[in-house]
Amino acid sequence: MSSSEASTQRIPPFISLGSARAMTVAAATADASSTHTNLVENSAVSRETPVSGVNVMDSMDDSSPIARQLANETRRRERLDGRRLPRPEKTRIFTVSNQKGGVGKTTTTVNIAAALAAAGLNVLVIDIDPQGNASTALGVEHHADVDSIYDVLINDLPLKEVVAPCPDIPNLICAPATIHLAGAEIELVSLVAREQRLRRAIDVYAKEREKKGEARLDFVFIDCPPSLGLLTVNAFCAATEVLIPIQCEYYALEGLSQLLKNIEMIQKHLNADLVVSTILLTMYDGRTNLAAQVAAEVRQHFPNQVLSAVVPRSVRISEAPSYQQTVMTYDPSSSGALSYMEAAAEIAER
């Protein structure tokens, strides 16, 4: 798909929360009008206009699962509407990691970063996965001819030469990944201070921004490949916090125990400041007992780390990357976008 074709299909970025609420109210009002026919009979009131004297939320049929979901989402959006997120005292650097693939690492990285940037915070996403999916979702070029995080790690190119702005979201920049990263694991072996190269690049970039009088970065998110090679080790050494997305299935629990052992090794030998601060439950399917059991198990063992927000399975979240967007710009009124906004708010307020 060409960029011109993609742009014609894009939803305008960051529709206000009120738009989603308006759709909810419209649907609820339509239901209310059939229930209270005596109030609307012989009147010319439109479906979008609430009936005078009728409380739309009260008129919803709570026995309907769709009505309950709409009412719940409306209340959640109202809590987020106008909410200001605090700036951290210093830059918070997160490594988003899980050795198990397909748990939503990249999706979580780009959508939480987008939600924080939309709230006015300065956010950098570093893509160190050779697949470059985070770069794709943020609309940043990452073909073989583009300078990327590979050049930063292997050729000592300054990070400022690599970062590119996300076209849809102000305050959000990305250091892209290219296919060259696939061989970086081998090339890093022979380099001096191989585990600390990303950390030093971030430190130098932060100092350069300060010298130029540019705003300080509030958050840095490093999207990792699903492995514990030198790329992931570099991410762990550069970060102070680990964000672990966990798919609500049994295999995810098995992978979590091994991941925690590896993080403990990093803490002992390479980065004593690293902590597992955040766990996010993803791909939650409320119709299954398994999802509820996995969520309960994780919350029991990590009561302080697990976010209250839970990301559901969502077609909109899956569709967004095909338009080179996050779900925050592709469909901000969706349940997936709402969940990531809640998760971002929780992270910022911790």
C-alpha cells in the first residue's frame, strides 16, 4: 500500500474522548427510545438527542452484555477525560521484554508510548528487534538504507543521527531497527563493553539534548526481541525498569519464571538498579475461565507490579499496524485504545 493510499484511510489522530462517548450515548438513546415510547411518541427528536427528562445511563437495559460494556467503557472514559499525567522527576527508562513471542511486547511498547506522548510527555521508543515492528507501527522508515540502532550499537553512530519523529503523534520519536540487527548479536561479541553500548548511547543523547536546550525525555521504551541475546542484555543494562507483558494463557506463566531468573542474573552482575516495576496482562478474553485464572495467579504473586488495566483481545489493535499506526490514532474510541490509555496513566502516576 502506498503512503498516499494509507493516508486516505487513516482516522484523524486523537479524536476526543467525547466522540466515543457520543456514540455510546447515541446507541443507548436508541434503546431508551423504544423503552419509553410514551415520551417520544409523535415527537421529532433525533436518535442522537437524549429525551428530555430521561437519564440515558439509567435507561440502559443492564441485562444486555453490550449495554453493560458500553456503560462500563463510558464511565472509564469519563475518568480519563481531562486527566493530566505528571512528569517524572527524571527520565524513566523501560525495557519491554518477555522471552515468549507473541505476547504483545511491541504492541504494548508503541501504544503506551503513544498514549503518554498524547498527554504531552516526551517519549523515545528504541526498537532493537530485528523485525522492526515497532518502527512500522510508529510510521518510521526502517529499510536497509536507513541509519538505525544497529549503527549506534556497532558503528558508534550518535543516537541523535538515528531518531526520527512519529508522523502522527507530537513528542514521540523513534530509533528504528533494520534487518542489519539480525547479525548484530555476533558482531557485538568482539566489541569492548558490549553489554553497555546502548546505555552509553542513551546517556550521550540525553546530555546533547540538555546542551541544546531541548526538553528532557520523560520516558524511554526499549522494545526487545523474544530472546536473551546480547541485544536484550543491552536493553536490560540501559534500563532502570522492566515492563513485562503477559498473555493470559498458561504458557506465559512458564516463560515468566525463566525471565525473572535471567533478570536476577542481570541485577547481580551488570545492572544493580534494574527492577521489575510493571506487569501488564494482555490478550485478555473475559469469556474464558483460563484468562481469569491466569490473571488471578499473576496478581497473587505480583500484587504490586501488575497494573489494574487489562488489555483485551481486539481486532482494532491488530489492524492498526497495517496502516502504520498505533491503535491510539487508528481508532482512539476502541476498547483497546481505552485500555492502553488506562495503562499509560497508571504507569505515569506510579
